[in-house]
Amino acid sequence: MVRYEVAEGRATITIDDPERRNPMSTQTMEALVESTLAALRDPTVRVLVYTGAGDRAFSAGGDLAGGFADDPIGLHRSRGALADLFRLMRRGGKPTVARVNGHALAGGFGLAVSCDIVICVEDAKLGMPEIDVGLWPMMITAVVARTMPPRVALDLMMTGRLIDAREALALGAVSRVVPRNRLDVTVDEVVEGLKSKSPATLELGRDAFYATLDMGFDAALDYLQSGLTAVTLTHDAREGVQAFLEKRRPSWSGR
């Protein structure tokens, strides 16, 4: 149920079950992990793009039909695939972009907001309605509570209320809201922009951003001071400054 494609430095990872609004079954989450690993290991891939097939949903969340089983321990372990996916996306060193082509709910909402940049069509609905069926968005709490105001996140979790794309933008859950006919153009522009940057600096910078989210103020400043030194020691930093002084485009080596 997951389609993996690589072209011109972009890996596109698509949940491909549009008739059922691209649910995230355990098998789908395992396939997302495999595709993400493949993209991170491929030296030709510079940016990962996650999306859903069709135009109705990015993903409507967990596959409720397969949510219970005779082997609860095995099912519990299989849910670790989502944790593995979030860790890979966070620590993989390559930029991630969510192409939110429709509704992003429950686990689908978590997948979208776990990306670095979230580009959403203006008619999408987003949220965590698990409470309405007696469930709770446990796994995605780790990313949602670090993406939007925690009190608002808890409100959405407790009430199951859905929000539109504009409210999601105001809350910081998405980065950009675009008309449907501008979605692919905007995603292409963002991907090409990311590909034009130094891969070494992007990796060091995004690692520092995420690492300091949970740090105290002083610890974060110490970490960032070391991070700045690490950036300035890269070949790309020297090349970037030299190219600026010589009024030419830099040639990145990724070192």
C-alpha cells in the first residue's frame, strides 16, 4: 500500500489506498519505514516527500478494521513501526516535506506534522478524532506536542474537533496553505529550493534544531555554540562564503 519513487534527487513516498482514504495499517507503517530507510541510504536522494494517493485524503489515520487481533502482544510490538518511522524522519539528516493533498487525521495528522515542512491544500481538514471511537492518539503525541501549543493539542485530542488548514497554519501544525491547483507547483518549488542548499549545513542545522527543542536555555546555547563551530568547519561553509565573495553560485560537496 506504499509506493516509493526516486527522481532527480527526490524520494516520493505515497500511501496508495485512495479508495479507503489511505489508512495507516501496521503493514503500511512498516512499508513507510522501509521506504524511508531506502531514501536515507540512497546518496542520490536529497529530499523526502510524503503524500497520499488521490485527492481526498493524505491519510485518514489508523486502519480500524485491523486494530484488534488475537495476538495483542504481537500487535503492540508492530505498532513500534510508527515510533521507528518518527525516529528515522527526525534523525535521518535529510529534509522531509509533507504534501498534504487532502484530509490528514489521527496517525495521518501525526505523519504530516512530523515532516520538516508541511504544505497543505486549503480545503483539507486536520485533527485527531480518535476519542470519538474510544481511542487516544498516543504515538503521535510525541510529535504533535512539539509542533503546536500543547494546550491546543490536548484540546483537539480530548474533543476530537477537526480544524481547517488555515487554523492549522495559525497553530503551527502546517507550514503553508495553498489552493489545490498550486499544491504540486509549491511542493516542487520547496523541493528544488532545498536541493539548492548545502546538504552538510542542512543536516547539521536541522539536527541542532530538533536536539535543542527539549533542552533548557543554557544547555541549548552551549549545544548551539558547538553546532556553529561544526558548521564553520565544513567544506561547504568555506565554499559558500567564497562563492558569495566571488559573486558566483556555490558548488556544494556535502562535506
